[in-house]
Amino acid sequence: EEELLCVAYNRHMQTLVTGGNTSLLYILDAETHEITAKLNGHSDAITALEMDSHMIISGSDDYTIRLWDSLTNSCVVVLEGHKAPIIH
């Protein structure tokens, strides 16, 4: 069963980003709650999220941190080598 584990909100872009145990990031319109994009890259649960006007930062139980361009919804950097899951 899908579980929501973290949420980030950008009031300037009226956007919500959610992460959970499915390893997908969901980007939603904050007013309509419609999913506008799904970002795939992590291989385990997403446990930490931050965002600003240009970047989404996600941390995961897969021991990686990913930086995403919030305008193109593409992963631009993967930080690997952590020895434990990423927590907020």
C-alpha cells in the first residue's frame, strides 16, 4: 500500500511535491490537487524533501540525494556514497 512520507510546498509556484514508499516524486497543483508530473529516479522510499523556486531536493532510503530542476522536472545531480538512508 502506498504511503505518503514527506511533503514540500512552494507558495510562489503554487506547487506541492510529495514522496513516499513508492520511490516516485509526485508534483501537484496546490489549488486543484491534480498530479502534474511524476519523477522517477530513486530506487527506495523517499523520506526527505525540500524545494525552492528552481530546485527540488529529495532524499531516500536508497542512500542518495537527488537535485531536480523544478522547471523541466529532470534530475540534474545525484549525490551518492552515503552510508545510511537519508532522513530529514
